[in-house]
Amino acid sequence: MIAPKCGIFLTCESVSMMLFSASMAKLKIYSYDKCSTCRKALKFLDSKEVDYETVDITERPPTLSELKSVLASYDGEIKKLFNTSGVQYRELGISEKLKGMTESEALKLLAGNGRLVKRPFVVASQRGLVGFDETLWKKTFR
């Protein structure tokens, strides 16, 4: 089992299912220019010569469809998609509200406010990644 610093636990099978190839279609990376983690992730992808498109997550959050695809990569654990260290997450009391929300309500909240989405948020085909853990990304982007 892989236990990256971000607290996401993935089995070898789930990682292998999420492997992205540098030769596949262009990745979509939702990021924020002022986020140092996003800058590190983009630098990493550049070093691997991965073709990607960046989208400002604060101006254009991921769509419901993209959120659902990435959620499936995390076995339906909706909290994994939230930026739990973000100011708005704390100010809006999302941690408590999330306990009473349906998955649909939580996804709509994320689709309406990119500052609540964990970043970088990577989408490719029907898979995705959230956050940047270099160890996991090295295994993912071979």
C-alpha cells in the first residue's frame, strides 16, 4: 500500500489503474498561479515532457463530470477532492457541513467554487489525481 504525505492511501492496483502515459492525450491540470504546490507539479510534468493544458481553478473549477471521474479514482471518498487546508474550507465550515451532504451536493459545491478543490487537480480520460506527491507522481507519469 502506498501512503503519500497527503494522506491518500492507494493500493498497487488503484495506482496501476491510474497510470498516465506521456504519449496519451493531453492532460488537463486545474491549478492556481499563486500555489507553490501547483508550480512544483507543473515543473515536474515539464521535466517528464508531459503534454498538458492548464486551467485556472479559481476562475473555472472542474466540471461535475470531471469531478465524478476523479472521485472514482479515489474510490468515492469525496473529502479527498476538497482543499481541507484552504481558507474558504475553514471559513465556510465545510468539514462539518460535509458530514450531512450527499455526494451530489458536495460535487455541486466543488464545481461552483474552485478554491474548495484540492489542487493541482489533474484530469485525463476517465482518471485523475489531486494534490502533488512527487513519489506517487513518479510512479504515475513514467
